[in-house]
Amino acid sequence: MTNRRRTTPDLDPNDRLLTYDQAAEILNTSPRFPRRLVEERRILFVRVGRFNRIPESALREFITAGVVEPVTLHSITPRRAA
């Protein structure tokens, strides 16, 4: 049997741990959405006893990762009629 060592991300001890309801309020979604993010392992979370909590910094990173830059159109040439 191999000895696997877990690596833990560096968490700020002052980082707020959010409930699903609190995370949903920040994301302006239902609590089901952050719960699904945790279930699908798409966001970092912390187990506190039997509860899952989302660090506020992880929520900010998730939001930042989803930012889409606007497309700037330089010049649009009109199509010619066939």
C-alpha cells in the first residue's frame, strides 16, 4: 500500500467560512447552486464536522475565474448582396 500524502491549500485563518445560503446570496442564486458546486468538486470547500463551508476567498476565485472579457469589434464590413 502506498503512503499518499494530502496537500492542503493555504487557507487564511481570518477567511470567513460561508454557508450555502450565504454563498448563494453573494452569487445571487438559490442555495442549490453552491451546493452543486461542492458536490461536483468545482469549488474549494471545508468540512466542519458534518457541515460543508465555502471559504470566502474560494468564492471570490470562482467568480474571478468566470469573468469573460467583452469582445471589441474593430470594423464591420457590410456584406454584399449576391
